[in-house]
Amino acid sequence: MNDQPPPTTLRSIVQAATGYDVRRCGRCSYCVHFVTPEDDVSLEMMLQLVMQNDEEVLTSRTLWSDDALKRARQMCVSTMDVAAIMLALREEARRRGLSKDAG
Ligand code: SF4
């Protein structure tokens, strides 16, 4: 009875790990103003990719940028902790062998 299947979509994986449903992103584009040349996608786009269950998000430069991670703590106007979401996505990338860091 307690044997729930493990979450399979990126959205459900993030929700299980952080408690945040990425559908709460209001697509307000506020975070888009803080994209740097090093980033390949904005936070908004990152969350959209999660919603679409697009694995590409797991190898995006933005996801693995520590600078973007720092900015994520302040860049989102929703009540979601986007940095925590990014860390959950990094963890999932490692699990799938898609890690972009040495560890
Ligand atoms: S600031 Fe937050 S709510 Fe607005 S688009 Fe970016 S991620 Fe979504």
C-alpha cells in the first residue's frame, strides 16, 4: 500500500525533492533581465523545460553555473526557491549520468 511508484517526470521529481510545483512559475519574465552571457537559458526557460519534461534542462549551462545558482536565490518573484529546484535538477542529472561537474 505504501509502494508508490517513484516519480518519473522532471516536474514530479522536482516536486518530490523540494515541495515546489514548477507550474507556479507565472512566466512573468522578471528573471530574464538577469541572464548573463554565460547562461544559455533563463530561469523561466529552465522551468518551462522541466514542465515539458525536456531532459535538455539537465545539461544546460545555466543549471550548472554556480553564479546562476546564487542569482536564483533572488531572481524569482514567485515564492518558489528556484535555487533548491536547481539543486534537485543537478541531483537528477547526476543520477542519469548527465552531470556537468566533476563529482
Ligand atoms: S521570475 Fe520566477 S515566476 Fe517569474 S518567470 Fe522567472 S522563474 Fe517564473
